Amino acid sequence: MNPRQTVHAKNVPLTQFCGELRSKKFYMLDRIPAEADDYLDPSGYCWCYHTQMAIGPDGQHAYPDKCVPGRKCYRSALAGS
């Protein structure tokens, strides 16, 4: 198993970034983002799908280096809806 993909409490593999993280560049991908550059365009603007703002439900910024396993509001991109 990839060291970045440990098993979540619900037996869902963790992904490197939260499944709720979005950016314009995200919508151009045909796969799960594997690195921060998959989100970041020159604007650097990202948002949380859940809140529809640049701030997540925990009040912290939505950004690739912050929306990772261990964050209170994190949801694996492999988790069902």
C-alpha cells in the first residue's frame, strides 16, 4: 500500500488531498489529483466544495497543503457520497 494511502476509520483508503477541495484546474482533470499542481493555476485560488468558499467547514483555508488527512473536515476522495 502506498504510504500516503492508509486506511481511514471507515475502511476507505485515504487520498493525499480532501475530496472536497476544488479549483478551476481540478475540473480539467480526468483522474484524482495526485499533486498540488493538479489544483493550482496562476491564480492559486481553491475552494471547499462543501462550503463553496475558500474556507473549509473548520474555518481554515482550503488549499492543497492544508486539505490533507488529519484535518478535522477531511474526506477521502475515494469515499462514497
